[in-house]
Amino acid sequence: MTTITSVSTSNAPSAIGPYSQAIKAGEFVFVSGCIPLVPSTMQIVEGGIEEQTKQALANLKAVLEASSSAVGKVVKTTVFLKDMGDFATVNKIYEEFFSGSEHKPARSAVEVARLPKDVLFEIECIAVAK
């Protein structure tokens, strides 16, 4: 029987709804969408798409680490953008974020009409636990 556990860390923003930061199910970690909130203030990081992307990725990393996983264990991401015109900027930051990994995760990237708290960037992922 697969063990399912909820993951929570103060190093990433707390969930802003009825969901977990992540769920560990067997050997996999399913990380909920990470938006660019500063964990200590729960406010959107100041700045534009670059700052928001970096903050959301830092939050993703914190949840992965709390899940006994790591950036290098990510197998799939989904990126949500407010404006696909920001894709090149986001892609550069994303590439740097995953540059230490032995592989590049599978990825989908979509433009959406609106994101929680009207942020510009959100990312979720599936990873393997260590």
C-alpha cells in the first residue's frame, strides 16, 4: 500500500487555500503551484517577471527539500504565465535554476488569463523523493 503524506515547510509560503504545499505518494512528490510570495511576509515579491520567477522557484526548491527531494529530482514541471511574451525571460531563469541537474525535466508552459493574487508566474512539479 502506498503511503501518502502531506508536506509543509515554513521556508515557503503557506497554502492560501484548502491544499498542501506538496504531497508525497510513495516514491513521488507532487508540489502544488508555487507563486512568488515571500514566505516571511506572505506578500508578492517586489519587481516584475524576473523577480517573481526567481521567488517562485526559490519557494519550489524549499518545498522540494522539505519533501526529501531536490531540484535535480524533478521529472515534470508545469509553468503558468500571465503573458507568454515573458517566455524568453522566464526560460533563461528556469534554465539557470535547473543547470545543476543531470537532466532537464519535462515541461509544459501555458499562458493563462489570471493567476492567484494576480501574479505573473506560477510553477508546479512532480519529483522523485530521495
